[in-house]
Amino acid sequence: MNTMLNTGRQALAIITLLLLQTTAASAESLPWHLWKNSVDGKIQCAQFVPGRDWDKIDGTFSDGRCRTALIGSAGNAASESGRKNRCWN
């Protein structure tokens, strides 16, 4: 009886650890993108399209200021120098 109880606790502990590991692995943040408003030209950094009149102009970034390009993402190198001096509306 005691052995069965210990085996059940061990199984519960293993399941709990596996669930925690899976949760931690899937907690990765979504990428950020630069969006430009087609009406007034304002530029915004967001993970999702801000609204109807917004077009994605660059991405993908790992931070909410769209400063740190994700490794292996295409399209960031060409605008990196321009972004440093860009006026954010």
C-alpha cells in the first residue's frame, strides 16, 4: 500500500514537471512589427495590426520598440540604418 502511494506521488510529480516545462516553452512572446497608418502616416510598433488603415512596413522584432531584430528574420537589415533616425509620429 505504501509503495503504491509513493508511485502515485512520483507519477504526479513527473506530470507536474512536464506540464510546467511545456508551459515555459510555449510562453515565448509573439514578434513585433512596424505598422504605418495609410491615412496620416503615423508609425507604430505592435504585435497585431492596430486597425483597418494600418500596413505592415517592417518586422520581425523581439521588443516593443521595434529596435531588436529577431535572428533569422528577413527585411530588417535594409531599414536598420533609417530606423535609428526615424521620427516617430
